[in-house]
Amino acid sequence: IEIELSPPSNTSTNTDVIRRVIDRNKGAERGRGVAASTYFVNGVTTNLKTVQKLVSEKYKIAIDNLCTFLPQDRVGSFSAFDSKQLLQETEKSVSGTQ
């Protein structure tokens, strides 16, 4: 998964490319039952905390609040979803598909 973020136009900083590589097999080997992720910012390996800090401080995006990315007409039903439904509905909302 890769996303390029551009800072507000009134700043002189460059865009940032954030990439997450999910290795389903790697997570299973460690017995966590979920995929292990590797994060990159502008091609440099980093950790999740660094990505969260960059996105929240530089871009003012609350990535820990998934409702930020949902259309308002879908927020009400969002709290009733299980984890699989959360992922599916979030993907639909971000991609704009139904």
C-alpha cells in the first residue's frame, strides 16, 4: 500500500511517500496470527510510530480515527462492525466504491 502526501501549499517542504508492505506469512511465523508490516517513508525503512508522528504532526491527519475517512452518512453504522467489516467498509469509503 503506498500513498503520497503533499503538505499545505503555504509550506516549502516536499511531499512524503509512505509505503506499507504486509507479509502475511511473516506474521504467522511469529505466532501473532496477523500479518507483519514493514513501513517506509520516502524509501527508508521506519516503524509505525514514526509514520503516525509524521502524518499527525506534519499533515494534521488523525489516522487513529477511522471515521475521519468515512462519509458522514456511514459513520453511524461504523461502530457496529466487526474487524473484518471495518476493513471492508473503510476500503470502500477510501476507494469510493459501493
